[in-house]
Amino acid sequence: MLAKARAPLVTSPRLERFPGHEYPQVIPDPDEVRPGGAAPWASLTAESRRSVSVSTVVTQLVERGRSLESGLPELSEELQVLSRDPDFTIRPSAVLVALLDVQGEAHVVLTRRSLSLRHHRGEIALPGGRRDGDEDAVATALREANEEIGLDPSLVSPVALLSPIASIVSNSAIWPVVGTVEGRPRLHAQPGEVDRVFSVALADLLGDDVFVEERWRRSSPRPGTDDDGFFPIYFFRVPGDLIWGATARVLVELLAIATGVAGEDDG
């Protein structure tokens, strides 16, 4: 289960839409917000969502052609558009989706980013960062996880790549690397980058009333919008806290694949 959140340092007018949740992070207010759709796994029974093992996740990733041996996933339409934008400088980055086996249940390792950081401060995130030199995504994800949370790379078995996503705030193309972690290593937060390290069970993220989708619209155009200019933003309501943004996007794809509901056009 997610550890109890710290007292909030920053509040948001968005609080009324997420009653009972406090979080020390800044969530921007777009020009217009509409309700979004249900979770991709909403059609599954509650019983089938109560337990997800690491082996199940890995099997589903392989069957969906996401193993490292399958090669790099195609760039999303969003990243393809941004790569042609002269005002957008893509900075290759990677995050590690580290899976722990906790009494037969798959847990994912998450962090609380420091409030002193320039981008995404105070947000719940996957350990990761920008590419160093000619590193590939796996090398970047392992190095960053070691630097941010003290995770020994020798304990991680990289198994798959999820779809790369864009972070417009930090001009990043983010490659999510899924890896299984041997045992229960002692992790620690790197001061100045990470405020805390914790894990949450995938089954908890699949619980009733945890997932929320909103449709946002901004005055400035961006790729990936519908005909009315709206684009989806995902949230996970967890005890006393909120996961959203790029991290939520990665988790949505991971959970859709893990539960077998990812459609043929997902990616």
C-alpha cells in the first residue's frame, strides 16, 4: 500500500474535484475541463483486478510484442509531430518501471520529486531522467534509478519497453523501461532530487474509483487533441495523494497490457 503522504506544502483550486486528497504538488488549471471516459479495465470484474503478479505482467508484455527482443516501439503521433516542430527540442529521457514481487503481488516503485526541482516538482514519478551521451534507454533508466533511489542495477532485469511519450513542460521524449527487481532491496531517496521512495500494488491502482480521466483544453495548440481541441489527462487517486501526468500515462499503458485489455491500436 502507498505510504501516508506528507502534509501538503502547496494547495490547488482543483482540490474540490478530488475530495479527501491532499498533495504537495502544483496541478495546472487548463482553460476548460470536461469529464473523461472510464478506465480501460472498467469492464473487468473486481475479482479479476484484485491480484496481479509480476509473472503475469511480464507474460502479457511479451505477448503484446513489448519485450526488448521485439525492438523499439514506434514513436507516438504526438512525438512525431513535435519532432518536426523547430521550436521543440527533444531531449531523450528514460524512466524505470521497476516491478517488485511482494508476497505474490506486483508492486511498482515510485518517488516523490523534490519541491526544489525546476520541472514537475512535488509530483509522484517513476525514477528516471535524461540520457547521458550515447546511452540507450535501458542504460539511462538503470543509471538514473541508481542515482535517485540507490537501486543496484545488478538487481534489475530489464524485460520490456512501453510506448515513448512526450513531456512538453521539460521538452523530453520519455522511454519507459520495465524491469523486474530481485528481492526487496533497501532504497533511499537522493536529497535534492527525491523526497521519498515507496511502492504501490498494481491491484490497488486497478481498484474501483481510483482511476479518473479528464479532458483538458488549452488556448495554445498542441498535438494529440480531438476535433474540439481537448486531450486526455489521467489521474490515480491513492490514499492522501494523486498520481497524474506522464507517470499516470505510463501506468495506464502498463495496467491495460497487464490486464489484457490493451487494444490492437494502443501504443
